[in-house]
Amino acid sequence: MQRTPARRLTVLATIGALLLTGCGTKPAAPEAERTTASADGRTIRAQKLMQLTRTHTEAGMTLLEGPVFGKDGGLYVVDVTAPEGKPKVIRVDVTRKTSRAVHTDGKGAYTSAQFSPYDQRLYLSDFAHGEVVSLAPGGGDLRTFFSGEIDGARMNPDDIAFDQEGNLYVSDSRGLSEGKALGRVVRIGREGGQATVLAENLAAPNGISFDADHRGLWFSELTENRISYLRLDERGAVLSRHTAIRVDAGIAQTDSIAVDADGNLYQGLHGRAAMAVYDRHGERLATVEVPSRAEGLESATNVAITPGGTKAYMTVSGPAGGYLYTFDALAEGIRQSNGG
């Protein structure tokens, strides 16, 4: 369906906000800075697997996000700024290094993807329109899961995470474009009807993931470069909240979060083609870097670790295009290291 001018302006305004702040890309640091290991931990060199996208003329950029393995073995990735007619959800065969389009439309700006343990559908957060939608496992059958206001305000849903019963937890980056701490962490029941604010007055929350034991949520605040921990009870209610890690990222900012079987956190960085890895006590274990010769790559947003294995696939983007890079993770992949 042809987009209306108002809808087109909404999407373009959203892309502008993503460029200037959280989900877009910024100039990278000089090569000497980007490839030097920090004093904490070791440097892990990621290797290029393949290029998936090129810069879109309409948006002036491309941005890959939300890598998640399906039960069919495919790696599903979203391209946040893909225009109408270009693939917004892509399925990658990581063995053959091939890809195919799974979904496109004239509306969504999808910033994350994850399969529900409840109905096995692929869920996508639409940052531009404040919605969460879902697709059939292999694509098609687009449905709106949640839309509308929560406590009087629409969301800017960025990343998503599921609990074991299929309830959805969302990092709501409301206030991002205004530079105000209006963000929230929101819980939506697995049927899509009931939504509850678990935390508010946050500085552009972005990454969100359960810990390895499903006892609580890690979430990052992009404009404060910090990771907080939200302890939950069995019903999903908040027991406590505290700042857990302050990320020393220089000009970069905290993006998406993944967690491996040992409870280690993989913190994506916006503004630097790298990821910071911490243990659950906040110790910096490693920095994952792309090779210094990889020019035009400025953001490593997220990672999926092979379920039951340690091969990791990182989404990396910049003026050079959107790429998948691989490295060996510190522990095996689980649901929490797979999408969101």
C-alpha cells in the first residue's frame, strides 16, 4: 500500500532521531583508538562472514539489528532503515553465506527481533510507530501484537526480551529525540492486552535481556552509558533495581545486550564497531573488535550466539554497509543470547 505523506514524514523523522542518537551511527574513533585493547580483559578479533546490505539512498544509511536463530537454523536479522520494497527482515544461511528476504512493508522501522517461546512467532519492535508486531516463523501473516498508549504515552520500543512463559519485556526509548529521561521498561502479557511499566524516568533504554537464570533483567541506558539490573519475582513484579555496570566507552554508547550460558553480558556499542563483555559481577572480561582494516564500520549493535554452541554472529554497520562478523563467545548460546 502507498504510504501517506504523514506516514512517510513520521518514518523519516524517526530515522533522523536514530541517526543523531541511539540506533544510528556516528563517526568512528581513529583506528589506533578502535583497535587498542583496554586495560581490562582481552581483545577478541571478530572475522567478516558476509555483507548483507548497502547504504539506502532514501535513508542515507543502513543499520542491522536483532540477530536471532530460528528453529529452522536460519539467522534472522532486521534492517532498521530499510525503505519500502527493500527487505526489512532477512534470513541468513550462515553456512552457505546466502540470504533472502523474509518481510518488507511500507511502514515499520524494526529495531529488534525475537521468537516467542509461547507461540513460536517472530516478534518485531516498530520504533517509529510505537508497536510490536509478529510474523509467522518463516515470514508472512503480519499481526499487530501491541499498539497504543501505556499510562498515557505511546512507546518507542527498541529491544525486546521474553520470559519463559512468553510475556514480553520492552525497552521503551521514549524521550530519546528530545534528550529527556522519559524512557521506560514495559511488561506486556503474552496475549498482548495488559501492559505494565516496571521502571521509568530512564535515559533512552536500549538493550534488554534476562540473566541466565531468568531471575532479573539487564537493561542499558544509551545516553548514560550504564547497565542496570531489575530483579523480578515469579509474577514479573519488580523486587529491586540498581545500577550494575558503568560502561567506559568514550564517544561510543551502550546499545543492545546479550547474555550467554555463564551469565556473561555482551554489550553492543553504538559509535564503535566493538562489543564490551562483562561477567555478572561487572568485571570487564573482553572487548570484541572488528579488524583494523575494516573501514566504514561504526556500530556493533547486537549478537546471536549459536544455541548450544559458542560461534557468535555480530551485526556491524556503517557507511560501508551492513555486515555479519563472527567470533568465539566465552560460553554457549541460550535464549538470552539470541535476539532482542
